[in-house]
Amino acid sequence: MDQYTGRFRLEPSDPPPGPTTRLAATSPTAPPVPAEDLQLVFRVFPDPTPQKPRQGSFEYDLASSKYPIRWEKFRDFEVWLANEQQAQTIELRLVNTYHISPLYDRQLRYVCSRAGTGGKKEYTKLHPEWNRKIQSKFTDCPCSLIVKQYPGTTVVLGKYSQDHNHPTGNGNLRFVRIPAATREYIAAQVRNKVSPQHILELLHRRVYHFDAVFDCDTPADRSEFIQLSDIRRIAKQIEAESVRFHPDDGLSTLQWIKRLDAKGHLLGFKAKSDPPPPNSGLDADVFTLMIQTNWQRHMFQKYGSALLCIDATHNTTMYNNLNLTTLVVRDKWAHGTSNHSTLDMFSFHLQEFPWPSCLRRMEPRPP
């Protein structure tokens, strides 16, 4: 057993009886010790009782069974999490990461996506009595998952509460996000200029009907029921990468104007802070941007002398009171056919192209 020696100053309560007072020596031949140098010599031995692990440490959590699920490494946990989400058709989102104690590296907290992870919105509804056509996905679901990683070991411990207050399985498909791998596949196809309709056919080949999947018993995957709107939303995000050059709209517009000017597509620009050009008739606080591509300039020079049309509209963007004016010139054909699928359009088309002539065009040619 290990031992060590410590020395402390002895302060007697009574004065020593004389200058030759001796402290019990450790050796019979020890020299006399002056009274003012009295010291106590002692030995300390370790406590044989084992020390309890500190609360929150790996040993404590393992012994207390507070975190009953165990994975040998974090990659095993990630595989388990993916399989659990797919088997239950749920989505567990990471909402908190803690690094507040030296007893563990980090603590991760996941909740069901239907619990709501964005906090309470400050928006106040103007008509709270109105009923939603599409029900909200948030149900304050109590399902949660907590995992901890510890220093000195790769073992991960977890605690999982599987209780949901909403249906799982196919009935929860509409509230689950598209998997990341599928989103990356769609983004790659969009960047390769593949049409959204063709991407949709590649994904599920029309095997299922989207509205009927929620009532069937066969396990389904979210990727099989992607709608055209999902693909267009991803395409819109990709388009924003090439048209939005800065998070601030004002700075993004200035960078866009520099690119237009470098390509020769900029006719004129006036910011709200710029003074209006002389004799322009523009208000001092108006924003004006005039664009004409090289092809548009060529068409304007070719046909603009014969006919020029002006079309103006407003409120076509997210900005209020923003007018959009288009100068249109008509080509040498001077006519066209609308592509509107209305009864008036079909009636006009049938009058211009009677059925007999259409049928004659459809007759096969003789061999």
C-alpha cells in the first residue's frame, strides 16, 4: 500500500514545560528538539473504499442505465438513426448540441419534426378563426432522442423516447422531408438541364398515385412520391445561386447591374438615391432599371420601325408598387395563336382549321 509523509506545525495549547521538552521521537537516539520547533510527523494511507463516479461521466451513465442504448462508435449511431427513421416513416431533427461539462464531449438532442423546431413565431394571425385547408404538421410530438459522447472512448450512449401523438408509417409520409441523397440527385439533374417532368418520371415512373399512398399497407419511401412542385422548388433554389449575388437585395442588385453592363445589356439605371437625369421626367425617389440584351437590340432595330407595342404591369414581384414595362415589336409574320386551353381558344382554332382539313392531314400517305 502506498504511503507518504506530511509535516504540519504543531501549535500546543499550553506552553512547554521547559526548553528541553522532547517530542516522542521516531528513533531512540534522536537528538533533542527545541520546544519552538515542535512538529508532528504522520503517515497518510489511501482510502480503500472505491470512489463513486461523478454524475454525468461515462462510468456513471453506464452504471445508472440512464442511457440504456449503446453504440460502439458514432457511425453505428448514424446508421441506426437512418434505419429507425425509415422503418417508422418519421424524421428526427437535431435541435440542440451541448458542450457544458468536461465529463462528456458533447450531448445531442433530437426531436420529432412534428414537434416543431423553429420556436414560436412572432406573427399574429389576422383571422385566427379561419380553418386551414391543409392541416399543420406540428402536433407538439413528445418523441425525443438524446445521445452523449465521452472523452477517452468511442462508445456512444443514448436515451430514446418513442412515444408519438400522431400516426406513423405511410400516414406520416406527407410530413417527412425528401431525403438528402434524393435532393442531391434532383439538383444534379436540374443542373444538367433535365426537365422537371422527366426528372419526376425517373424518380417514381408513375408506379403509385400520390393521394392513395397514405391509406395503403405496403411500406413506402418518401422519394417515390415526390411531386412536380418539389422539383421546381429545388430548381428555384439553384436558379437563385446565379441571380442572387448577395444576401442583401440592394447589394445583389448592384452586382447584377455590373454584370449586365459588362455584357452590354444595360441601357440605364437609377437608384432611389441618385438624382434623376435632366429632362427625364422621373421622380427623385424612383428606382429605374432598363435592360436590353444583344438579341433584343437586334430585333428592335429590325422590326421596331414598323410597329412598337408597350405593355406595363405592376405587383408581379414581391415588391409593392413595382411597375414592369415591356417594349414589344412584332415580326414580319404579324400574327400568332394563343396557347390558352380555353373554350374560346378551341372554338377559334376549329374555325380556322376545320375538322375535314385536319383529318386529311392525319391520313397516312399511300405506299
